[in-house]
Amino acid sequence: MEIYKDLTNPASKEFEKLLNSKLSKTQIEEGKIINGKINKITDKFVFLFVEGLKSEPVLDINELKSMGLSEKIKLGETIPVLLEKIEDRNGEVLVSANKAQKIKGWDKLVEAYEKNEPIMGKITSKCKGGCIVEHIDTGSLMFLPGSQISDKPLKDISHLMNEPQKFALIKLDKVRGNACVSRREIISSFKKEDKAKIIEKYKVGDIIKGAEVKGYSSFGCFFNVNGELDVLVHLQEISYSRVNHPDEVFNIGEKHDLKVISVDKEKLQVGCSVKQLSPDPFEKIDNFELNKTYKFKVIKLMDFGAFCELSELPGLTTLLHSSELSWSKKNASAKKMFKVNDIINCVITEIDKEKRRVAISHRLTLENPFKIFEKKFPVGTIVDGEVVNKNEYSLFVKIENLDIDIFVHCNDLVWSNNGEEELNNYKKGDKVKIKILEIKISEQKIRGGVRQTKSDPFDWFRDKKIKQTITVKIISTDSKGLIVRPEEGCEMDFLIKKSNIAINAADTRTSRFTGGERIDCAIADLDLDKRKVTLSIKLLEEIEKKEALEKYGAEGSGKNLPFSSLSEDLKKKDKKTK
């Protein structure tokens, strides 16, 4: 490679000779990894000196830090970089420390693969079909298939995460730059002879002290003994009580004593038990009574409750479900109420010796707040409360300091039919006056109402009867009919349908009426239980017409006359008679 060839100055030509001669010895090529010495450092960049290059390569200082090379960022240190371009369009040298590291890492992987040597790595994350393993020496990322994690099924691999360990390289794709590793192959390579010698140490009946929980499966829990042997405790050997999954009893990393119950020298397996370290507690379960309070020790906290051990009968564990924690809190959390090793009171509610099941309740040891509420606020009591919650159709109201929410449906907010609209007027924190309507202690429900604290406007109709004439005020009109309100203190609005406005269809126009106008109508239907009233002007006309015909003539005498004209004539006739 030659540079400065256009210089005409004799001294420059001599310098050109010397420089080109030096470059020819150095052999600078694009695509090769070269070493650069740090000769300048700024806040953002690191400048390198590379013998044979006419300009200084520049590296982003954050790139070096992200690669874990912070300690090397000092004057005089050598950084390997990939020479991508000797001169780009801007005349600058383009290099990459990250790509150089990956290439070197790949070279190390190739070397280990060819020599069939294990490499050190750590599982950094899970992915579809397996895990991602980071090569400890170079930071290169490799794929660990799920089938290659272990020689035994592992539901939980949290104990393997970020732990430096050996992996076997089982596949390399140089074109795609992909590497596939196996942990299972390392485990399987453990010499059978050595494992057989270890198993010879154990016999049935031995007690293993301080075995560490390493993983779970649907059929049991795996323990590591002294770092030399993995043993399985089958699900049925965990506890005398029913266990659905090992994580209900054990946590990863915990240490427990085990009892050896089987040794298979052919399969090189040792079977162990936790429950057989103590006598079967169900043999003494008859000493305990239903609906009686006993002390239990909290041994494990879960999202759905707490596993507890009967203090008087070690080894008997059972689930205290979250539904049995509190009377009033449906979503009570055992994690918030208790901590491991707490001694709590519980009532035994069920004993099933065949299913080896014992059911317990903590709330039954507490006074039922719903009974307290019923004594203090019986049905019919009007009390002051505060809105603590709200949903689409109801309010929830709390009274005093009682940990009970009273349910108030939107239909119980107002006497009118617009309860959902009325609900929009309420917000959390509002003070309300409610009447206790219903208390269901067995269902832990209390229902209240706001409208029941006020007089029922429907009571206005209790002394009324069908076909009775009443006077109403027109509130508004629409295409459906007339919105009216009875006078004399009734605060409810009713609809007189268009079909009930007049006998003649031509007179059913709502435009004939104006808001504020007072008119007479008849009660067409009245159902006090269902709170249903039907009002009709048409019915009143029919009643008056019938009365007029019976009083002044035959039925056919006025059937062709408009009722309004007949009514007016009859009224005039009555006045003359008087």
C-alpha cells in the first residue's frame, strides 16, 4: 500500500519512501484484528495509535464500558479491534472493539469444539425452546435447548440461573454464527463408576442431614446431598398430608433432613423420604375434635393461603385457604397477615381419614363481624355511612370503623326509575344516609338503600283506585306521549302513552298540549306491589261518554258526534238544570 505518492518536495519523497517501507512490514489489512494503544481519552471517546495507519482510530468509550473493559480504559493500554475500513468516505479509520471480541470469542468456541473440551458459561435468561447461555471468557451468547438442561425433568431452573458451570458444545454454525450447548451431556458424562462408589455409602434407613432443595417436578422434589449426589423425594413421600406440588412445602435453596428408603445400585438411584422421619400423624388424628380451636404453625405462605402444621401433631400439615382468613375480606392475603413460623389459632372444620385431609379455618376463631353488625344495626336501622367503592350498578358503603361493606344497588338510590343516572352523582368519599334492608349472615352480605330513608312518593296512590279521576300537570311532551306528574304532593313522573291520549286517533297529537298545562285523566291500572301505574285521558273520556249516554240518551244517539262536542253540550245542559 502506498500513500503521499503525489508529493513533489524532495524531502517529502524521502519521507514517502521511509513510510511506505515501514507500512509494507506491518501488513495492515481490512477485516483483520489489530491491536491499538490508547494515547488519548476524552469524556466520550478513546483514541488509539496503530502503527501503519495514517490516522488515529476512535472508539466510543461507552462501547468499551458495555463490554466490561472499563479497567482497560487508561493511557498505554492495548485494545484489540477489528479493522473494518482503512479509510471511509470521510477519510477516517473505521474499527470495532465489540466485533473483535465476538470474533475472538468465536475462535475460542471453535477451538473448544474441535478439542471436544467443555466451556464455562452461565444461564442468563429463558427463551422459546430453552435458555440463553453467556460464555464467561468472551461474553458470546449460545443457545441451550430445553432438552439439554438436565438429565431429569426440571420444572423450576431458578437455582441454575447466573451460576458459572460447565457446558458441552454440541453444534457450531460458522456461517450463521450460532452455537448450541448442552448441560445434560456434562451431567451424563459423570462416570458411572464414581457414582456407584458414592451410592455404596448409603443404605436403607440412613438419615441424610441438610440436603439442599435444587428443583421441582410434578412428581417430586430434587435434593442435592453434599454436592455429590442428587436424590428424589417423591410427591407421596413429602408429607403425610396431601401435597399437590412440592413448591407448597419447599423453597429452592432450603435444607432438610431426609431418610433413605431405597437404594437401586443398577439404576444408580437413591430414594428418600421426608415424612418418614416422623410417625404418621393420622394415627392420632382421633384425639382431635371438629369445630374446636387448636394452635397451628405457619410453615409456608402462598398467594392462595398458608400451609400450616398442627402444633400438637408434628408432621400433619394442611392448607389454610385465603377464604378462611377473614369474615369480611374476600381477597385476604396470608402474606400480609402472617409470617413463617407464626403460631396462629385455627378451628378444625373437617377430618377425612380416607383422603388424609384436614380442613381448618382462622376466621372461625374471630368474632363474626356480621353478627356484631346485626346486633348494633338491625334491619330497618337508618345510619350514616361513607362511599368506599363504586361499580357500574352499585355503591359500597362503610359504617363507622366496621370492616364491612354494605351493598347499595342503583335501584335503591331513588324512587324514580333513573337509578343508573343517579349513580353518576356519587363518588368515593361521599357521606350518605342509608337504611339497612337485609342482613344475610350465612352469605356475609348486607344490603342497604338510600331511597328508603325518604318517604315513598308512590304512597300517594295507596288510597286511589282504578278508574278514579286525578289531575296532573304536563311536564313535557315527546313522540311517545305526555310526561305528567300528579298534583297534591306526588314527586313521581308518569308517561301517558300516545294511544291513551284520546278516543279519536286524530286527537292523539301531543302537539295539542303544552308544558305546565293541567289536565284530568283516569287511573287505568294500579299495582301497588309492582309499583306500576297507568294513566289515561282516553279512559276518562270513555267513562264520561258512557255516563252521558246512560243519562241522556240511547247508545246510538251520539255515536257519530265528536265526544268533545257531546261533553260540552252535556255540561251546558247540567248548568241549565241547576
